[in-house]
Amino acid sequence: VLLVPVTFDLRFTFKKGKTSPTLNINAGGAPNIKGVKEGGGFVVNPSFGIKTYVSRKTAFFFNVGYKIQQNSYDYQTGISGQTIIFSSALNFVTFSAGLAF
């Protein structure tokens, strides 16, 4: 199974100024590119953080979030040929930092 997330990213800065709190929401799906019927599911990653300007047009940001990624796939048993569907949700704590221009 090879999942490739395809998501939309919404970002909100609460106030204008040198340093501001931020809220980010990243959501979408993660299809399996190896098989149409196997794997994949939704992805959601809300996070919050701080954005601070280090120059007039450059800001440093740091975020902490929680990511949930669903994965489900079919498994066919060898003896009876019965199809069993497995589903799981992967949970992560995320950290991100970077520069915005």
C-alpha cells in the first residue's frame, strides 16, 4: 500500500503585528496509488502555532498539531475466498517550523 495525501490547507492569523497566534487546518484524502480498491481514506491535521516576522517580508512560524489518517483495505482469505475489510486510523502529533515569504 502506497498512500499519497491530497489535501487543502487553510491558514488563519488571529491578529496583525510582529507576533501572532495562528490556526491551520489541513484536510483531504489519501488514495492508494498501487490499487484502486485497496487502502486510503481521509486525512485531517488541525494545528495551532505562532508566526513572528523576522524582517518586513519574512516570517518564522512554529506549529503543533494532531493528524489522523484513515487506512482501509480488503483481504481475501485463501481457503474460503471470503473478503475481509480492515480499517484503521493512524494518529500522530505533528510539529512544523519554517519561513514564510
